[in-house]
Amino acid sequence: MSRARAEEHRARLHRARATFLVVISLYVAYELLITGAINAWVGDSLARALPASFIAGVFFTSLLSVIPATVVFFEITQVFNPFVIAAVGAAGAVIGDLFLFLFVREAVKDRTTLFLKESQRRQLRAFFRHPFLHWLLPLFGALIIASPLPDELGLALMGLSHMNLKVFIPISYSMNFLGILLVASLGGVFR
């Protein structure tokens, strides 16, 4: 099997696996909504709502788990203050983003070295060193993190810009806080 065919086969397997996991994620979210499991477990106990928000925040960052995490936020904020839930959830999301940021940054770097010749790698490095892109990539990445979209793409853009963790953590917290607050506010509307 040629290298190109092997890569194509691996890409198809990756897409099939991701699709399967997204379908499972949708099913889990559906079950959480239909069964009322979140309300049954959390009830009106803030002592349970805060850890649930933190854990949902960790899972709010990934394509494979963003939908069930959104359902958890939506359900919890029907009882509790959306600002408190968003603040705790954003702290959990920073943990999830840190894991993805470190993983995605290395994965992007490794994949580009596999597919590019040395001269192309040098050109790509020079392209990303441009001062305009130095600020534009993290900005787009932060906007993606704040949106209800999964954070992987935004984290990849931030990773390509070689953002320092001291800068990344407050941006991740702020953007996830806004995204979770948006979901939490929608949950509060349906109280």
C-alpha cells in the first residue's frame, strides 16, 4: 500500500471514529435531557451543582463531549445563578483546554512535519512569524473558544502562534466563561 493510500485510509478511519463518537455524544445528551438525570442528581444542592459545573466545564472543550456538557449547563442554570455556574464551569474548561492545547499544539506540529518538505516547513514557519498573524491567530482562536463551537480549532490556532501559557490561561478562562454564560443564560430563560 502506498503512503498516500495509507494516509487516506487512516483519515477515513479517523472520520468514521469521530462520527461514531459524536453520535454517542448526541445520544448521551438526549438521555440526560429526557431522563432528568441532572436535576435528579443535583436537585437544589449547590454542593452538587458546583462540582457538576466544573466537570461539565472540562468536557465543554471537546467536540466529542460539548453537547452533553451544554445540556448539563442548561439544566443546572435553570435552578442556579448562571454567573456562578459559568465561573466554575470556565475553571473546569481551562483544565480541558490546557490538556487539548498541549496535545493539539504537538499534534499540529507533528502532522505538518509529516506532510511537508523541509523547504515548505521553513516557509510555513516564516509565514506564522509575521507580526500580523502573531496577533490574528490567537484572536480567531479566542473567538472560537468563546463560541459554542468545540475548542479544538481555536486551540490549534493559538498553538500555531506559540502562545505562552501565562497568556493562554486567562484568555481560555475569559472566553469559556463567556461561552458558558451564553449557554447558562439560555438555560435561565427557560426556568
